[in-house]
Amino acid sequence: MRGVIMYVPGDVRVEDRPDPTVQLPTDAIIRLTASCVCGSDLLPYRGQDQMSGPTPMGHEYVGVVEEVGTDVAAVTPGDFVIGSFFASDNTCEICQAGYQSRCIHAELMGAIGTQAQFARIPLADGTLVATPGMPDADVIPSLLAASDVLGTGWFAAVAAESRTGKTATVVGDGAVGLLGVLAARQLGAERIIAMSRHEPRQQLAREFGATDIVTERGDDGVAVIKKLTGGYGARSVIEAVGTQESMIQAIRATRPGGHVGYVGVAHDVMLPGDELFFSGVHLHGGPAPVRRFLPELIDLIWQRQIDPGKVFDLQLPLDAAADAYRALDQRRATKVLLTL
Ligand SMILES: [Zn+2]
């Protein structure tokens, strides 16, 4: 099969890789219909994450089941399926509590590499969710978004308790931040402030439900949020970047007693304990348990009530993956879909 390998930072190639096979009775093999490049793939690409040699890439996927191990009962060959970036058994106590990304048997799909024609899915019964039938081509980008960026934005909105009657603020205008706006709207937030200084992303934020756009950053951005919320700060803040500046901005924009849902992969973030102590805010986040939300998200997409696939603003064939990484790195694209 063809699949993406990153050799060193900045060096992405599409090569022949061995076809995956069922290794454990709980495995399934899927033929991917589409894959994509994630903001977190840029960490090794930019040399911000250590690499230990040539690495398969990709952790988002939708596709058709080709083969299943003898213990797999929930999906069968021919099913169209979606899974998250962590495989999970969905039966342990952590999974049952709704935190499947931290399942005691969790396996990182990025280590398998789903920017490829085929992929082995561990713990297939717990990991994969089948759609009601074969999807129309126009909903495939939205179903692929559910695999990570939508599920992650959704978790952020839930963790930030973006509910009816509340003002939600979203720090970060990447795909996750934009879908955090969509999620906050679906969950009933009445006012949604998107922090963005990029015109095309502001436009998409408005389409997804943002009522206000704030272009200021850091403490200037915090001052504007305070002004917009009667001096109190937002009740509900989504952090979707993962830098020191964005995390502090999110905490300072939240009123005492409010909630921060943080899902940006933290990179060198150090929180000052004294400021955290006196902030009086709830912090909840981490790697999103996307599996918890997949049935609900698939249903909303299937009923065409949400269109998260709009975040894909560039589509390239798998063999052009190097161009996809470049476009994302240079911020020429918000999210790149790889066709197979
Ligand atoms: Zn589990």
C-alpha cells in the first residue's frame, strides 16, 4: 500500500509500505476512504517534537472494514466506520466513565499511521463506530472531521460547560477552535466570542455560530473579553492552541467559578500556581475522548444538522501529502483532506 513516512523534520514522503494484517483477534483492517493532516502533525514537522527515525504519520481516518479478527463482533467487512486517534476497549472503568482516550489499553493511532491506503485498527469493537449505511460523498469530510477535530472541539465545549444561556469564548482559530465554536452553538451557548485575526477563519467562525470576533491577543484580548462580559470574564472558555500565551489568555479571560476546556496539545506550558489558585476557575481538558461523542456526532452529520467538513479548505491526493504538510505549515490551509 501507499503511506506517508516522515524521515526528519520537513521531509515527508509517500512510499510503499507493507499492507497491514490482523495481528490480534481484536483487530480490524480498514481501507481508508479519506485521511487528513492535523495541526499536531506539524510538531515533528517543525522539529518541535523529537523524532527517533522514519515514522509513519496520521491518526484521523474513515473507511470501509476489509477484514476482522475472530473476536470482533461489533463491525463486519463492508461497514463504513469512524474511529478516534486513540484505540480504546470502551469497557474498562476509564472508558465507562467517558475518558476513552485514557483507556488503560489505549493505543495511539499515530503510531500506526493512517495517512495510508489501509490501517490496522486495534480493539476494533471498542474503537470503531459504524455509520447507518454507506455515506454520500458530500458527508465524508464531515465524518472524517468527527475522527478528531470535531470530536476534540466538542469535548472542549463540554469541558468548558458551554451551555444554554452562557457566553463562550474560543481561544484559537485552527480547525479545533473553529469546531469548538460549532460545538458551543450546538450545546446552546447564546453568545460565542471567537478570538481570531485571520479574515477567512473569522468568516468560517461566523458560519459556525460565532457572534463576536476579537482580534486582540494576550492581555489585550483578555481586556476585550472582560469588556464584552460586563467586566466579569466569560463563564466558558475553550483553549485550542496549547501554548503558554493561549493557556494564560484562556485562564485570565474566564470569570471566577467559570470553566476552561483545554484541548490544544500543551507545548512547554508552565502554569503559575499562585495565579491559578486565586483565579478560582475550573480547568478540564486533555486528549479528547472523541469515542464518547462519536455516536451523537455521526447522527448529527447523518441528519445533515451540522457541516463540520467545511473546515477542510484544501483537498489533495495522498501522493501529494508533502504539499499538504507545506500548506498547513505555511498557514495557507486550515485543514487538508487527503483523498485515496
Ligand atoms: Zn478502556
